[in-house]
Amino acid sequence: MSFKTLGLILIAALLTGCASMLPQRTFDAESELLAKRGAPSRVWDNEDGTRTLEYATQPYGTECWMYTVDADGVIVEQLDALARSNLARVKAGMTVEEVQRLLGQHRSVQRFSLSNEEVYDWNISNEWPDLVATRFNVHFVEGEVVRTSQSFVYPQRWPFGLSIGVGSHPYWGMGFGWPHYHPWHHPYYPYPW
């Protein structure tokens, strides 16, 4: 492969990455939205006669776009339901349906029998670049919100303390006392103790 071809591939990869950081396109009419984005993942009927079209990207995406459409097919509101400002609207006492209406389709549900909790989670955008994923968790007891939390997925470590994370040292990571404490030796450590 020539340098010119390699350079073109790198430029295309960079442009693709930049395109994903562009702001979400806004739509004026439901017909335009459906033509560009296709059928929504769910439709919510609102008390004021409008409808909200949900475009969820869970379990792997970090956005959930909600488009509120009036009776004439005009989009009157559009927002990312997983934006931090919208996550802050989850309050104690809300039901599962109210939270799903607010945040969209969840990623997964975990049940904890000792605390009698069901924890729904959503992938959200990472605040730090060295994280694999950030999850927004909503804790329910008997179908009502009791609290929210966040959890993080960190890069995996290789055997013997080798690491692929940002700022990690390839020879460290086994804890205090190593290499003397363990009966086996680090494969790249030059000393035999």
C-alpha cells in the first residue's frame, strides 16, 4: 500500500470521526423527519394532543432523540433525552413508565433481591476520554424511583498488570508487594526474584 493510499484512508477516517461530532440536524415537519430517520422506536401520546416520536439508540448508543409533533405535523420540540439537563429531571417517586417517557428505551435492567431494587440503566456520553462507557442508573423499589447513580466501564487490563489504558505503565499494576509477593514473575521484568 502506498503512502498516498494510506493518507487518503487516514483522512477519510478522521472526517468520519468529525462527522459524528456534528450537532444533530433539526427538522421542521414530521414528514421530513420520517423521510430522513425512518420509523421511530416508540410513539408517545401527550395530554395536550401532541405526539412524541422516540428514536432510541440503546443498548450501544448514547443519544435518544425525542421529537414532539402537533396535530398539523409540525415539530414543536426536539431534544436529546439523554442530555445531562434532562437526566436531572428524574425525581424520587416517578414510575418506570414516567422515567421511560422522559429518557426513552433503557439499556438493561438489573434486579437486586437483598435491597429489593430494580436498576434500569442507560448509556450516556462519557465525561472522560479514557472510559469505555458511562451508565446512568435509575433505582426503583416497588416501581418507584428511590435514587439515581452513575457507573463507569473502564478499559480492561491485560494479564500480569499490563494495561492498555491512557497513562498506564506496562510493568506495574499488580499491587503492593509485587513481584516479591507472588510465586510467578512478570514476563518482562529482568530480575529473577
